[in-house]
Amino acid sequence: MTDPDPVVDRLIDAGATVATAESITAGRLGARLTDGAGASSAYLGGVITYATEVKISVLGVPEALVDDHGVISAECARAMAESVRTMMGSTYGVSTTGVAGPDTQEDQPVGTVFVAVAGADGTDVRRLALDGDRMEIQKQTVAEAMSALTAVVDAEERSAAGR
């Protein structure tokens, strides 16, 4: 058995939970969060919304948002993270959406990725420009999502300590 990722350990220690809404990573982020023993104490579950219509019908991403901004956008990543957090009743919601290739999508180049983390203090969205083949872009996206989750947990811990 492997040890949980340090951020998962921190979530467990704090009694906090996380849920995922994945598109570009197609479940890889959920798998990463559950690599270590004890992860079930922090990871509630995830939704893989690879198709646009599933983002709308399952996560409730507004169709008007998709029409105005597309699914490869900060706005869509934000809506996905906030929706999965609400849906699962988790402390944090993390989303991934982007273009892994080989072709562009919505006029966005391959490697354009958005990662969002929703928490009690709001939602942090990161735009990434990644290089590599499909698998490499997906792996980098998972790593960036873990980094973004860690940053939000850090910020919320500092905020709570200052209250």
C-alpha cells in the first residue's frame, strides 16, 4: 500500500473532503487522489463529464455559459468545480477541462487547460498552456490540479488561522 498524497493527508487530518469533476483527465485525478491508503476518508467521489452535454445535464453547467464561453474556458471550469462541490457536499470541488489533442477544440490550441478548485473562500481557476502528447498533457493536468488543491487548502488554513 502507498501513503496518501500530502494534501490528502491534510484533508483527512482536517476532516475535510474533496470531489472531482473531470473532463480532460477522464478519471485520472480521482485515481491520483485515491492512490494511498485511507483516501476514502477524504475523497467523496467524482463525475467524468467528457461530453459537453454531460457537463450540462449532469453537472448543471448552464447551456448559456457553454454557448458564450465554450467548455474550454475558465468559466466552465469554475462552474464544474462549484457544481461538483455542491452536488457531493464536499469541502472542496476540483475540475479539469481542456484540449489534450491531437486537434484543436473551440479554436483553443492543444495543451490549453483550465483547472478550478472551489472551496469555502471562493473558487481559484488556473489557465495552463501544456506541451506534449495526449497522455503527457493529461498527466501534467493531474499534477497541476493537485498543486492547485494544495494551494487552496494552504490559503484556507492561513485564513482560518487569522480569524
